[in-house]
Amino acid sequence: MRGMGNMNNMMKQMQKMQKDMAKAQEELKDMTVEGTAGGGMVKVIVSGHKEVLDVIIAEDAVDPDDVEMLQDLVLAAVNDAMKQADQLVNDKMGRFTQGMNLPGF
């Protein structure tokens, strides 16, 4: 019957890990990262759940004759913020998924 004790212990560990993962996911919602482009002329704030929360554009970045440049800066800032959000998720959730082949992490 020794195997049952190990099985119960493993189940408890899995339940604790699930609880810890849920807590970490919840914490990510309140964490933010800032992506920038153009030396800070465009800033994008993104949550740990990869929601764009804010886009800040400096007046100097707004040139009616060069809208394309502003679009490129916004795009670059969003991509920078998303990359940082991915890193944040990896840092926060990596300890749970290390060694496991889970899609989406």
C-alpha cells in the first residue's frame, strides 16, 4: 500500500501547484510593462495579461506630414511591450511549466 501514500502526496502537490499557478496568473493581471519607441516618444503600457492599457504619444512625434513614422513608432512600442509582457509571463509562470511541454506557456 506504499504506492497509495505516494499517489496522495503527488495529488496534494499537484493541487498546491494549481493553486499557486492561479495566484500567479491573478498577480499578472495587476502587473504592467512599458514598451517604448523613438527614444520614449511613444510609450505603450501593457498588463501581464497582454492587454494594452495605455498609449502615450509625445507631441513631438505627431507630424501631419509623416503619419507613417508615427504608425511605425506605435507599432514598435506595442511590439516592445508585448515582448516584455511575454518575458514577464515567463518569469512568473516559468517555475510551474519548467520541464513540462505545455502549449501556451
